[in-house]
Amino acid sequence: MAGLLLVRDIQKLYNLNWLKPEHLYFPPPNNLEELSKNEIHLQKKLKKHNIQIQYKSKFLEPLIG
């Protein structure tokens, strides 16, 4: 329902008549809750084992120095 309303608003604002609700994926709320629980569990696990994830972007590297 929210996806359909959002698509209609975007269609009107930007004249995007080709945009359809199925182009935007909105997971059900219970899936979002499950995903957030899994993410919290993963963060606690990483913190417990003192694991740090570093991400180095090759795109930004020349810009930063």
C-alpha cells in the first residue's frame, strides 16, 4: 500500500508514467524486524570478538590522497 502511494506521488512530481509499484521493493514489516534483529545480533557478535571491518574504496582513494 505504501509503495503504491509513493509511486503515485513520484509519478505526479516528476512525470514518470513508466514507474510501477513493483519497481520499488518494500519488504513486509515483519521481515524488517527480523532483519534488524539479525543485524543487532551480528553487531554484538563482532564487538564481542573485537572484529573491525575496514572498507577501502578505490573510487575515493585518488580524491582523498
